[in-house]
Amino acid sequence: MKYLILVSIFFSATIASLSPATVKVGVIMDLSTPAGRGSLAALSLAYTDFYASHPDSTARLLLLPRNSSRSDAVDAASTALDLISNHQVAAILGPQTSSSAAFVTDLGARARIPVISFTASSPFLSPTLSPFFIRAVPSDAAMGPAIAALASAFSWRRLVPIYEDSDFGASLIPVLVDALSASGDSQIPYRCPIPPSASDDRIFMELYRLKTLQTRVFVLHAPSGLAARILSAAAESGMTETDYAWILTSAVAGQLGSINPAIILNSMQGGIGVRPFIQRTNRVRDFEKRWIIEFLNQNPNHTADIAGSDLSSSNYYAYDAFWAVATAANAVIAADPAVVISHTASDRSRTVPAEISKIQVSNIGPKLLKSIQETQFDGIGGRFRLVDGELNVTVLQIVNVNGEIARGIGFWTPGSGLSKDLKSSDGGNSERSGLGPVIWPGESAAVPKGWEIPTGGKKMRFLVPGPVDPGFRSFLSVVSDPVTGELNVGGYVIEMFEASVRRLPYALQFEYFTLPEAEKMKTVDYDALVKTVYDQKYDGVVGDVTITANRSEHVGFTFPYTTSGVSMLVTVRDVRSHRAWIFLKPLTTDLWLVSGAFFILTGAVVWFLEHRINPEFRGPPAHQIGTVFYFSFSTLVFAHKETIMSNLSKLVMTIWVFVVLILTSSYTASLTSMLTVRQVQPSITDIQELIVNRKNVGFLRHSFVKGLLLNIGFKESQLFGFKSPEEYKDALSNGSVAAIIDEIPYLKLFLNSFCDNFTMGNPLYKTSGFGFVFPKGSSLVSDMSRAILKLTESDEMVEIERRWFGEQSSCLNQGSSSISASNSLDFNSFYGLFLVTGGASLLALLIYSLSFCYRYRHSLAAINAEEKTLTRRLSSIATLYDGKDLSSHTFNKSGEASIDLRGRSSSGISHQLDARAGSESPFSFALGTETPPSSEFASPQSGTPQWMPPPAVGGHDGVELITPARS
């Protein structure tokens, strides 16, 4: 009997070890809502599918569903306490809202069991702060950057969030604000929280308030039930028509399946939705079909819940959450089968309510939590993988609501931004071209601009400097009506501001004001104007406020709309020279020297080319030198009388005469300018001269320039304040001040009226110019800066300046321009001309020299053979060159000489050739006499050429060439 009992116990234990362990899991959902009922149907399908695919599971989950109102967090906590204390659940799926999940997670942490929520997406509830909380749904934190990308893509500068006034709704606002601030393009001007239990009248009232304001882009973030009521009221208020835009977060766009299709058709058309991307695979489509069947089996009286074509995303994540818990339970039980029934009493060292003190600590909970965090698989909602306790989903789908469905138009990912498909790799794309076509509210294809001129709302209060000193009212005019007190403002500054406002991507309503104390004191303190903005008494300053480092520490300045800098206005003096040697001034010294050198060079080249053939270039040396200089310099007035014969000389002279023409014309023009055109220069060019010589200086009253002048070394007694251009003119003209130092825009305005006798020098100090003032951190700073840049790049900017300042004065820089215009001509201006004429002269010399050498090659050879020293050779060559070229037509025509074939000529060189064929007689040189050459100089028998220097015989200016008779 004893053995039978032992065998019975053994078999009982074996059977128990073979059967799967039961792991209790609580489910807390609001079964009165479509989302709660749908999630429960998804869990049922997950249960069936998991154990059908895992028949050998070591653990089997036992789901314990509990109904808890989504709006009652205390009820959810009470339900969780019951599941933990009375049923010893190992985990809890749910609850449905983030606020309820926070309570339940605290209880789960006490019992050390994981709480897995597939609907609580609020970033306020963080697994990092609550270690036993697992978010099996994408966090709403990813919504912010995606919405900011949409706003940037469609150029929407302002968005108004409409959200549930709860922790869930408010959790999106910080995320959205940070994302819009990071993009730097958009902002949230106001918010519209709506309580979960708000009446229809309250909703209509809030929407009407929004309608009276200017923004027309709304971000809706609320549970599907409240979102449906808000959209229905918006449709009745005409806020879902053309020119409106609605951005739906995943709380709405991901729950379209739980919203009445009639509301979608009547109130949501054209909306842009952002929701987690779930790929439509065959497995997903099969799940959706079976889910409908399961839902109808569980809820036969709620067929309206599945009237829509889209399933709520919570159904997919509920399915995957069950698989994650079941997979983790299998792993834990397989490792330790006894852990499931192991419980210990909780720590009662702290004072806690009696019910909470009954909570026992689960030993399976921590192991199950760790196993869930390590679980990975491909679910129907995508890849299930937890990162820091949250489902890692990085792809969001952008949808456009058309009909009863949401049509996908693109995607958003952290790496690629907006894109039409997931294959796009363009990092950070935020262009609308990254999305498919959108049908906007009112069935419009045009992108809503995002704003309208509001019918109500507070106007911004902008200060203007006033009263304005007379004389500068074309720059800024502020006149107060003495009867009505109404301000009449105008001028360049006001028109620039209002033109920039028109370029803002939204309407801006404002009024102009002046400081009362400024009206009384008839003076303007610009620092006081800036301080009122810093003290938040006014919304900005519109005026000629200089951007300085000190002011920018307290307020924000827009991009400058005027030229920046401080310059000096002085009188000018005529610097025309009437000295005796002014005729030398048109050309610089180097140009005079080069010109003279080329005159001599050209004359020498022409002499060299003409000497042997032109009688006018022959004669005594002194005569020939005089001819060279006279001929070359007479070309200045084209009065040379010498006739040139050589074609090479004619080429050289043609080019040279052209150069002389250009040179003399330029000289004449420059000299005429120096003698007749007024040439002025500033009377003072260096500000240090004013300081050292203690000269008086003027400035515009109430300007920061006075402080600047004191800082750089001027004495208080040297400085005089003026208030109008006329006072500037009088002070400079009568010598009261030596210079006016002011900001460039004012000096330009002065020169437009008083051009003669005054000039403005180069900027003395760099400033940032004039800008409009707004509170530090205001979005108007960046928005107005962009508008100013657009204005400066347009033709309207030119029109505004012409309207208030007239055409730009030609004397703004007359001091510097006139002096530069009177500079002497230098060699660089004529470098090319001298290069051409010099090249032509050298080329002519080269051609003539080669021709001469070839023609007298035998004579040159004889000289080289007979003469032993270089000096005698050069002398002989010079003598050879100095002779007349009797073969030239010039001498034949005049009858001065003839060629004697027998070998003699009375006045030149005679060349006699041996007529015998087949041989060439050698050359010899002799005097032009009847006496045959001496044996000292010639050896007819040897036939060797000999050179005989010509004696000084009157009437002979050359040598003649004689060919000796053959022996």
C-alpha cells in the first residue's frame, strides 16, 4: 500500500509537469467605448492564434478582463488592486488612458508586476520613470517633429492646438512647441484646451473664439469621441471649408475606425493625419477580416462600431502586446516552472492604506518584465522591439482624409523627413514635394495660406519716436492732431515697416503710440523707447532706432533696413591747379620718359631705314642728328616735311602716327579737364585732425553719436547738437563747426537737398543700421527680418526710396570721385600702344638688317677675313652701310649715278660682276679713280677680296666696288 501511494504521487507530479502552467493576466479596458471593445476582440484573436501556433507552450495565459471607465482613473486603480490582491495576476494589459495607466503602474510597481499598455501614448508617462510600465504603442513624442515638418512644408507659420484638457491632451504641447522651435519656422500663438466633459455649447464657444482670430491651421489632439464632437461643431461653424487646415494626431487619425462614418464624411474631409505606419500585408488583411467576425460575435449590438473602413491602430497593438506577454511567459516558465505560484508578502515598513498593504510581491513579475523587454518578433503592427521600455516605431504615415478612409500621401521618418515612399533617402526633407497630392477642406487643391484677417482680437501696440525734428520728416514723420489726438505717421521708416508687414505669412493688427513724456518735453529719448519694450509696456518700436550691442541685450532687433555706419560731412574746396607747369601734370613721369624714348627710337629707326636711299637723311653727322630729332618730334603736330622712301619706314610711321594721335588726344583731354572742370576734395579727411586741433563738431540731437564722440576723445565743449538739415548747412557754411558726424542715412538725406559744396567721407565707424524693435524672443523678430529681406530684393524697395528721397544724388561722394577723375595718365593706360609700335619698329629693323646682310654677304665675308680686330670690322661695316644704295630707284630717277658694268662710278659704290658663266669673280674695294688697286690691298692673281678704305677725297662720300680682270 505504501508503494502504491508513492507511485500515485510520482505519476501525479509527472502529469502536472507535462501540462502548461497557468499565468493570470489582468485586462483593464473601458468596454463601453469602441476602442475598448475592439481591443478585447483583438486580444481574443491573439490568444487563439498564439496557442494554435505554439501548441507545446510551457505556459498559458489566463485573461481576466475587467471593465473600467476611461475617464475614472480611481476606478481603474481599484480594478487593478482587485486583480493584484485577489487574483495574483502576473501582469496587467491596459488600462485605456494614460492618466489611469499612471495609477495602475504605481500599484504594479508595488506588486512588482509589469503593466503593458497598448493605448497610453502620453509622453508624460515614461517607462524610464516607471520601470514596471511598458508602452506597447508608439509615444506621442514622435508626433511633434512630424507636425513641424508639415507646417514647414506648407509654409504655415502659426498653428493652434485644440486638445483635451487632461494629462493626455496637454502632454503633446511641450513636444510640439519644442519641435516648432527647433524648425525655427512656426509657432503657437494661442491654445484651445477643451475639457473631456465639455458641453456642445462650450465647444461652439471655443471654436467661435478661434474663428475670430487670424490663424486657420488647427492641430486636433483628443480621444476619438471628443474629437468627433469638436469636428462636428467645426463643420457647423464653417471651419472645415476652404482656407482652413486640420492636422489630426494619431489619437484621431489612428482611431478613424471608432468614429462614426457620417462624421468623417461631413466633418473631416481634407484633414491631414499623422499616425503610426502599419504595412498592409496578407497577414494584416487576414487579421482584419477575422477581427470583424470576432467583434460581431462578442458585440452583436454594436455593429455601428465597424461601419468604417479603417481599423483602429490600438487593435493591432493589442494583438502584438498579447503575443509579447505570452512569448515572455513561455520563456520564464520554461526556465523555472515553480515561479508562477511563488508569492511573498509586501514590505509593510511604510504607512500605506490597508488595501494596498495586502498586496503581495510577485516573484514572476520581475522575470516576466525582463523577458518582455527582451522579446522581439514581427507582429501585425510591425516589428515588436522595445527600446527603454517603449515600442520602437520610427515610421509615421501621413494620410489625407477623403471619403470614409484616410488615403496615404507620404511618410515621415527622423532621418528622411517627409517623403512619398520609404525608399527616399533625402535627409531632413521638409518640402511639400515630398508628399503626394492633397485634397484640402472644401475639395480645394490649393494649399491654405493658414491665416485670414481677423474679425476680432487684440491689436499690437507699437511706439513711434515723436515728435520728429523738422527737416528729417521724409525719413520719419509723426504728427499728433491737437484736437483729436490721433497720430498721423508717415515717411520712409513707416512705409518700410508696413510694406514688410504685408509680406508676413499672417495678418498683423497694430496701432501706433508715442510716449506722453516725449510729447511734453518735445524731445525723444531712444533708449527710453527701447526700455518700454523691455518692460513689456509696448509690443515694439517702429522708428529709426540704431541697433547697438547694449540695446540688443534687452530687446530683439530685426534685420537692418538701412545702410549702416557713421560718417563725416564736411565742406569741399576747389583744388584745381593754376601753376605754370600744370601742362606737365596730365602725364605721369614714367609716361613722359617712355614717350620721349619712343620718339627718339622711332626717329632713329626711320633714319636707319632711309639713310642709304633717301638724300634727305644724308649729310654731315650734325645735320643727320638734327634730322632724326626734328623728324620724330614734329610728328606731334604732324608737321614733318621729310619724304620717306622705304616701305618699311612707311609701316613704322603709320603705326607711330596712330600712337601719337591717341597720346595727344588723351593729353589734350586731361589737360582741359584740369584747367576747366571743378575738382574738389574734402576740407577734412581724418577725424583725428578734428580731435587734435580741437575743432567743433556737429551731430544730430538725441542721437547715440554724441556718446560715441565723447568716447573717442572729443570734449563736451567741441560738440554741438542740431535738429535739421538746414542747421547742418548753416553751421558748416559759417564755420561754426568743421564737420557734422552722423549716421549715414541722415547724411544721405542732407546731400539730397544740399549737394554743392558738401561731401560725405567714407564710414568712420561700423554700426548695424536701423532696425525695428520687438521683445526678446518674439517670433516677430525672425518673421519681420525675413519680410525685410524679401522687400529689399524687390522693386518696391527702390520705389519707396525714390518716393521719399528722390533720385540718388550724384554728389554723395563727390570729394573722392572728383579727385580720382583728375589723376594723371600713366604708362599702364598706353602699354598696349607702345608695345605695338615698338614691335613694328623692331620688326622693320630686323627685316632690313637681314636683307642688307644677304645682299652684301660677300663683302661682309671679305671684311671678316681681312680685318683682324672687332673695332676695325665694325668700322668697315659702318662705312659699307654709310654708302649710297645706287641701285635704289631714288638715285636712278635723280640721275646722280649709274652703274658701270666695267666697275666704276663717280659718286658711289659700283658693283662690277664677272660675266663669265660658271664662275663668280671675287670682290675688291678701291677708290673711285682710274688707278688700278695697289698690291697692298689687292692681289688679282690670288682672287682674294681685299678692303681699301676710302681716302678723304672731296666729292666722294662712298666707295665703289671693282671686280678685277681675270688673268
